[in-house]
Amino acid sequence: MARAQFFGGNWFVYSSTLDARLRQTHQLALTGKAQLIITLNHHLAFLHTQ
């Protein structure tokens, strides 16, 4: 019972930390994709001008 109350009390802190971490990971994934797309576009543009 005490364990459940303890967990319940820390749930908000834990979930918001987890949420922030997931958002950060998602942001990194998006940044990685954007970089890949930009790189591909540069390569395509380069090939097109040759």
C-alpha cells in the first residue's frame, strides 16, 4: 500500500520526465531525417548539374 502511494506520488514527475525524454528522442529522429533529406537533395541537385 505504501509502495503504491509512493509510486502514485512520483508518477507525475516520472511521466513528465519520460515525456520530455521521448520528445527529445523524437526531435533527434526528426532532425536526423531532415539532415538525410537535405543531403539527398544536395546530391540530386549536384547530379542534375553535371
